Amino acid sequence: MSSSPPPPSNPARPIVCKFGGTSLAGAEQMRRVRDIVAADPARRVVVPSAPGKRTPDDRKITDLLYLCHDAAEQGLSFNEAFGVIADRFRGLVSDLGLNLDLDPLLDAARRGIADAAHAGRGPDYAASRGEALNGRVLAALLGCRCLDAADVIRFDAAGRLDADVTHDALTSALKRVDRAVIPGFYGSDPDGHIRTFSRGGSDVTGAVVARAVNASVYENWTDVSGLLTTDPRIVDNPAVIDSLTYRELRELSYSGATVLHAEAVFPVRAAGIPVNIRNTNAPDHPGTRIVATENAAPTAYPITGIAGRKDFTVISLEKDLMNEAVGYVERVLAVFSRAGVSVEHVPSGIDTLSVVVADAELAGKRDVLLEELRRTIAPDHLEIDPDLALIATVGRNMKTQPGMAATLFGALAKAGVNIRMIDQGSGELNIIVGVNAGDYETAVRAIYTAFIG
């Protein structure tokens, strides 16, 4: 009768750390990661991305791997691009002084890229090799085991994460080791083929690992000291958000904030595990904590954050007695559904209905969509209005503080910004305004000044 493997020597709830590409771009950054992990014994599971850019004109490893796949798919040589990748990893191993021979892994990756392309399986295998190779390098640096994500992150036949199978595989594998590295971004399907999340998917890997080990916190290490209250390209040195809720993060991510992959919220939220956004280059900064609503600390400002995007179009319909026509809105939205056009917002009045869509959704479909609306809906008036920008002002305190909307609209009026659309969520967590795309930056700065200063 065989005995079960001994449990890890540290029984406390572990911390799962995910490090982004900028945190792992070169040997100096890798050493910082090593020091961060060593600073807290609870940091026992590490999820790395592929190496990012070392300089602004550098190339991301993942981008080069996609080039390799594209060339292989066309029957062309990808030796030059792959040579850059191989030299980058060999140089990293040399600069770190590691006793690690990557050549067998590099050779296997080169063959696998060609095989996957020739078999018509898409770019997933090629794209995943940056994380797979970087996981081996980081594990050697940390002196711990690297678990192949293909063995523990499982996708179904349709390419969706199989959460239950993944959870079982992770818990089984991790209970046998004290510390481990699990490369982010990829896993395998039931046929054993490599599948990937969408770009930035290492965040999702970290979240599902954190849930599997019941982590005390999921640390997401990047190159900023937490989430910012708005886009630093528009507002100089915006304030850092100390704490926000999962719901607020979802609203900000949907509206354009991009620090954390949107799908990474769900696994940790379900398990009640907080997320901590930290800066690899400033590890003493507390960063931003993302928590359940009931655990949220008081906010420093009346709002939590401001996010937005340009390139939207409003399609407006007018119809007398629209409010008495049963199923009218449903029929309008059915036209968009049949055309394969995703809808963002649907503000309405008694006899008016506006449908907001991203410009990219209308590409090649606009004329057909408008003709179908005229034919099946028969509006009294139909108008299409492009060049719209949407700005979401988000905050859990908004529904309890009077005058929030007045402050927002007053700030925009003072800045000379015309509001073309207003939409407030049913949970009163946000107010979304539509403005002319040319007024977008002015509007964001005006809102920031009014609420944060």
C-alpha cells in the first residue's frame, strides 16, 4: 500500500503571484521578481507571462511567435524570427547565470510551431511558447518546480476554459509541491492540443490558480502602482485607486480600463479572494486592492474612477406611440442580432429609441442594417450619428451621495462639452455620457477635476 505524498511544509493559505511581461522583460527585472517572491514565504505559486519589451523599440516575444506561425502557415521559413526568440532566451539564461539548457525545449518549440501550422490548428501552440519557456527560466531562478500549464489548465472542445476539470487538475498537482511556477496564458484541450486565452490571458491563469489553492490574495504584478483613477495619457499623474469592488472593476474594464483582463475577475470573485495590483518596480507600494462589496474600505474621493472609449455610433429611431407598441424594442434589437451587430447601450424615451454600437461592429454591415430597420421596424424617422465617445464615471458611493449627476453635468457644461447621450445603470454604480469624439479628452479632464481635483 503506497503512502500519500507529504503535504507542503508551509500550511498557511498561499499567495498566488502573476507577473506580467514588463516585469519579466530582462535579467534585471527577473531578479526583482525573485526578490519579491523571496520576501514573503507565502508567495508559493508564481504565474509568469512571456517576456515583454525591454525598450520602446523592442519586440514582444509573443508577437514574434505569431510571426513564426504566420510564416509556417504559408510554408515559409521562420528561422530569422525564431532565431531572435532563441537568442533572447539564451541571453536571459546567461545573464542570470543559470545552469539551464534550453536548446532541447527551443528545438521542440520550433518543430511544434511547424507541425501545428501544417495541421491547420491555428496559432495557439506558437503563441504559448513564450510563457512555456519563460516558466522554465523563472522556475530555475526561483529553485522550484515548473508545472506545464497544458497538464493543469484545461479547455473544452470548443476552446472554453473547463473550470471544473481545471480546478481538479490544479488541486491535485499543487498539493504535491511546496512551491511552483505555472506558465500563464495557455492550457490544453481534450485532444491534448494547446489552447490559449485571449491576449493578456495570464491574468486568467493566475485567477483560476488562486481559486484552486484558496489563496489568501491574488497578487497581479505589473509596471504601475495599482489602478489609476483615469487614463494618465489624458490627466497628468492621476490618483491611484486604493480599493475598489469587483463590480466597479468590471464597469471600468468594460468602459476602457485595461490593467486587468476582464475574465480574471470571475474565479476570484466566486471564491472571495481579493486581488492586489502591485508594481514590480516599486514593491513597497501597497497598490490597489479589489475586493467584494462588503469588504470595501471607504473611498478617498466621491467616485472610484473614470474610463472611456471613442469610435461609437448612435442609431436613433422615432416612432409615434412607441411606448404602446408591445415588443417594439425587442423587434429593433432582433434586427441588430440578425445582422451580427453587438449593442452597447439602448437609452430610450417615450417615442424615441437610441442604439449605441461600436464603429467596428458596423464595418461592412451599416447599409444592410439600416435598410432592414426601415423595412421591418418602419420608424417615422431614422438617423445615424457617428463620432461618439462614451465616458463612464464609476463609484459605489454614487447612489448614496446627492448631487453627483449635477456635479458631473455641471463640470461638462463649464468645460463647453455638449452631452449627446446619458445612460445610468440600474445599480446606480455608474453614469455614462456620450460626447463628441473631439471633446473626449476635455470631458475626461473636466470630470476628473470636478470629483478628484
